[in-house]
Amino acid sequence: MNRAEFILTTAIILFVAFAMGWFANWLVHRFTRVRQSDVADLDRMSQELHEAEETRDQAITYLQQREAELTNQLTQTEAELRAAMDGLRDARRETEELRAHLHQG
């Protein structure tokens, strides 16, 4: 192998190595590149997630307010029931006293 053949062979080998490296780089970027549609999908999903979280927070706030209202109503109803039961107890006692007084006299 003379000097010209050696240089030509080395040049061909280096060119083939360069071409294979370029092709491998192109393949890697081709498969790892993020597409614009993927980014748009991620943006849409993040917006929907944000809206769902806001809706959840609103629902939790509404339920807490409703629970407070119902607890207040229950407390008032229990107080009214106790008052009615006390009034009924007093009325029964008064009725018994009147019956006892009528039977004595």
C-alpha cells in the first residue's frame, strides 16, 4: 500500500465514521425531540388540572359552609326541643297538681 492509497483509505474511513456519527446524532434527536403537539397537550392537561383543583376547592368551601349551617340548625332545633320538652313536663306536672287538687276538694 503506497502513500496515496493509505491517505485515500484513511479519508474514506474518517468520512464513513463522520457519516455514521451524524446519522446516530440525527436518530437520537429524532426520537427524543418533544413535539409541539405534546407540549400543547401538556399545557391543556395542566390547565384542566388547575380548573379541577379550583372546582374542588370551591366544593370543599361550599360543603364546609353547608355543614356549619346544618350544625347551627341542629343546635337550634335541639334547643327548641329541650324547651318544648321542659314546657310539656311543666304542663304535665301542673295537670297532675290540678287533678290532685280536684280529687281532694
